[in-house]
Amino acid sequence: MSELITAELVDLDLSAETKDAAARSLAERMAARGRVTDLEGFLADVAAREAQMPTGLDGGIGIPHCRSTHVTEPTLAFGRSASGIDFGAPDGPADLIFLIAAPAGGDADHLSILSTLARSLMDESFTGALRSATEPERTAALIRGDEPAAEPSAQDQAQTPAQTPAQTPAQTPAQTPAQTPAQTPAQTPAPATEARAETDARAETDAQTDARPAKDTRPETAPEAEEAPAAATKAPSEAPPQASPEAASAAAPFRIVAITSCPTGIAHTYMAAESLEKAGQAAGVEVFVETQGSAGFKRLDPQLVTDADGVIFAHDVEVREKERFAGKPTVDVGVKAGINRPAELIAEVRQKAERGEVSGTARAAAPMDKDAETGDGFATRLRKWLMTGVSYMVPFVAAGGLLIALAFAIGGYTINKAPSVAEHFVWADSTSWAALLFQIGSVAFGFLVPVLAGFIAYGMADRPGLVPGFVGGAIALTINAGFLGGLIAGLLAGAVVMAIQRVAIPPVLRGIMPVVVIPLISSAIVGFLMFLVVGKPIAALQKGLTDWLSALTGANAIILGALLGLMMCFDLGGPLNKVAYAFAVGGLANPNEGSLKVMAAVMAAGMVPPLAMALATTVRGRLFTKAERENGKAAWVLGASFITEGAIPFAAADPLRVIPSAMAGGAVTGALSMMFGCTLRAPHGGIFVVPLIGQPFLYLLAIAAGTGVSAALVILLKGLRKAPHTRAADSSADGGAEVTVAA
């Protein structure tokens, strides 16, 4: 693989006067080296990226960049302008110009190098060395990180004091807050490889921060403790407000999690991350950044997100999995704001936290919401892949299922035989409206299996998995393989794409891999496997499962209902809950009497845990803390809406008493629902779809019975936990959790 930048790609006397001319001059060097196949096409892509947002940065830096199919491999060209070129930066023209070219399917290793360079640009000593460089070979080596820059002579220091601000001893503490005593003011800037190593080390340290005491959060800065007051004096506007030295030492530092991303995910993404981290160090704030760049992204540890005091979004594209940060003080700005004014953003999010402003109430996850936890084992990854597909499928199921259920409620169960509303529709006829709802819902429901398969493959192989996944899912419908066929098709598609991505590809083909080669080959392979190899056996298995559900009666149906109830209430939205729900939803693709009974039992059991906790806090409030009693009020609504996660706060505080109680009630409700023969065509809705339920009064009776059993058990178990005369004495041992009870 060629070097990212060579001496031939360096122009220390760039004579261009405009940004377009500068980009052309540097791009011509790339084309001469065979890195760009179509000069005009590449420049058009650069201009299109520049039109989205100016690429000039404070400090005299311009970074025009783009991803292009006309680029054979990641490449960097550097130019230095004596007069400066306007790239739209707030502080004026740029004299350091970096043209970054990445292929449409750029590999992760080179993009990681580019991200390290972007972080290095935030270091004034690094840019100062570039301004004083005299040889293209050493300039390229400095940018690559192959060798350190030569230490400047005394004459150079006298001639270029403004160009190397990090070399001035008086300025060093303010400009390089993380500098250790072993570093000298005249030390040369770290090469890119060293900066990358420091970044990797910091990422590893960040992931372990939760396990460290607050006072040990930044042990590497301990030797500078005596210098801290001086640094704070020199930058009073950036120092965070502190009530007293005693309070500051006892309190944990303010913690911020941040997301940075830009349209191409190459430069601004990582520069904003570096800028926020440095500003956080200067302000005494812990900042943990998730960069959602071109090389993919590694999710922040869920515990870090949970414990964060505030959130900063510095982005120009949609933040992925944004729901993780709901309910916290949030500052939402463009990525350039993260680069140019990080201290202001940190101060703003702290002010919002002090005022109690949040982005919205904490989201109550839907029953099949995607789990953010990560794991290394195959079983864990398999569960995550499957649940990714299910989470994207559920909105289609909910929309289509509810529309079909409403159609049946308005027009009766024969509405499925109505003619197409495109050919016959009477505005004043309720039957026509029912037919309209049914046909819209049927179209939405038709996406169920393809979406499931497509997003299972997406969870495995990211975007390249979508096309073969959707194709495999559609074939599963064609051969009547149904829900099981969609599961297998998604797994096959993801595995095929992952295998193709491991094949060594010539650089010239990388640009067309994600848009032509991978979709073509993977779709052909998945189609062959689904039509001729695994499709028929899966279809036979699906038919057998459907027939079994249709034949469920008597004791078998009751046992299945109890089992599904136990699964729904065991982990309250976790893997077992999701498996039970997915099983029920899969039956709605080809509904029959048995599958409709299963759906009814699953939803009824899922409503029990939050309703039971709400009832228990109402009947025996003294057994619960004040916070739990407040959660109990919300649990009434969550339970009635079929949001099982409403019981999680109670289970987290006392799992050994709450979870068994919830499981007992769920089993009772599931069994009773099956015994009563209750049916449900809607996959969600709670009590709001009771009019669409078969045997609605018996259905409500089953829910009430299970709720009563769970509430009685949790009250009994909590009452046995402590005798009344010992509760006050034990409260201190429980960390104060029972202070309200003792009162």
C-alpha cells in the first residue's frame, strides 16, 4: 500500500490565489502520482463537499476534502501559501492547505491515519513546525509521522517566534495543559504516529474510567498539581466555577459525552473531538467523545452515557443511535463549532445542567428496542444481529397491524375480500374506508420479512448488507418461508458480505465495491441459496410451526401461554422478552387462530410488571422509597401502554423480589389469556386496542389477575425483608435507601 503523502505531494510555495485554484494545483500532483483517475471529476466532488460547508479552520488551516470514486487510495497533498487563501474560516485566510482524498470505499487503516492527522492539526506546535519547514521530504515525513521534525536552531527561534507559539516557555502551561514536566518548552511536535498512540491509549483509559475513584480520574496530571493554580490564573475565563477547595476535592468532576461527525467523516469529525477533549482538560471536565467517522464508530460505553452529566452533539449529519442520550442536558451544534469554540460549548452544557434543562424526558424503549450493550462472544453478537433486524421491523408491524386491526373493527373480518380501493371507493361508505385501511396496512405488513432480513444483514455488515438482505427477505416471501426464512436470509446475507469484504481487492476497484461489486455478488449468492438450497426446508418448517399454532388447544395452549408470560417478565425488555415478542409478531405475518392467541398472551403478560409495581406502591407505599413511589405513578401509564420497561427501576433496586413476583404474575396472565381463547391482531397498543381483542372482558380479567398476583407477592416479599422495628436501624446499612420508610 502506497504512502499517504510523499515529497511529490508537498508544495511549500503554493502560488494559488483562490481555494479552487489551490485544490486544482494539489489535485494535479495527486493525478500525476496515479492517485486520482479523473481530475475534473475529483475536483467536482471537492467543490460539492465545499458547498456543503466551508473547510477553513481557525489558525490559518484549510482542509478541502471529499470521498470520490475517482480516487484510487487515500491520499493527502499539502500546500503552504505565503499570501494566504480564503477557505471561509472566521479568522481569515489559510496558509496551511491540506487536500484530503479518500476513495468511496476507503479502508479503515488509512482513514485512521487521516483521523490522527486531523487531531494533530489542533496542536499549535505541529502546525508551527509545518510553517517553518524548508524541505518537502521532511515535511511529508512529519505529516506521516515517520520521523520527528528537527529541533529548530536558535536562529530559527529568533526569526519565527510567532510561528512556533508552543516554544515560548511563558505560554506552555496554557497552550499545552497536558504537557508533563519531562517535556521541554522547545520540544518538537509529536509525529502523527505518536499522536495516534496517545489517542488509542486515551480511548482505552476512557473505557475504564467508571472503575476508578473520582479523585483518580486523571492520575497522569498529578505531578502538575502545584502548577494548576498558576494555569488557572492565566486562563480565568476557562476555569469552571468552584464553591470551595474542599468541595472541589470531594466532588466528582463534571462528565460530558460528545458525538462528532461531518458529511465525509474524515477531518472535521476528529478535529472536533480533539478540540473538545483539550478544552475539557483545560476546564477540569471529563470529556468522552464518540467519533462517527468514515472508518465506522465504536459506541461509548453505555455506563459512561448513563453517568454523564451532559451531552454535546457537534455534527453535520444525523447522529446514529441518538436515543441513547435522551433525558440529559444537551448542546446541539454544527461540527465546526466543536472545533472553533469548544470551551463555550462545555460552559453552555454545564449551565443547562445547573438549570435542570434536558433534551426530553427519558425515552421508554419499545419492547423490541435495540440493545446498546456490546459483547465479544458469538452468542452475544448473534443476539444483537437478530434484535437489530427485529427493532427495525417492529414499526412496520405496528403500523400495518394496527391499520389492519382497525379495518376489521370497522368493516368486519370479510373486509379482506374487498376490491382494490384504487378501482372502487365510495367516500360516504364506511366499508370503503375500512378497505382502504386494510389495504394500506397489508402493504406495510408486506415489508415485514424483507426489512427483518435486510437489517439483520445491516447489523452484521453495515450498509453493504442491506441489498442482499432485502433480496433474501423478498425471496423468503416468494417461497412461503415466512418469518423463519427472513431470519435465515438475513444471516446468510450478512455472512456473505462479511466474507466478500475480507477478500483482498486491487486499489482501482475499491471505489466501486460498495455500490456495484458487493451488491451484485452477494445478491446472486443469497438468491441462489434461498431458492435452491435452504429455502424449501425452511418453508416446510414454517408450515409445520403454523400448523402447530393452529392446533394448540387445552393444556398445551395454557402451558405455552405460561411460558411466554415467564419470558416476557424475566428480563423486562431484555433478550428473553424480545425473543417471546418476536415469536408472537412472526405469527402475525400469516395469522391464524393460534398465532392470534399467542400475540394476545404476549401483550397481556408484558403489561403485568409495570402495572403490578404501580399497584404495590399505591397499596403499601411505605415499603418503597419516595423515588419508587414517583416511578409507580408513571408505571400505570407505561403498563397500560404495553411498555414492560416501566418496571425496570423497581427490578434494578430489588431484583430478587421484583423479578420473581413479575414472572409469577406474567405466567398467570399468559395462561389465562390462552385458556380464555383471547385473540389479538394488533402487535402493540395495550389497553388502547382492547376493542380489537377477541374476548376483551376476559382479556382484562387475565391482566387484572396477573397484576394482583405480582403486586401481592412483591408486597409480601418486601414486607418479610425487614421487621418494622428493625427497618430504621437497617436503613443506614442500605445506604439510606429506607430513610423515607423509617419516617
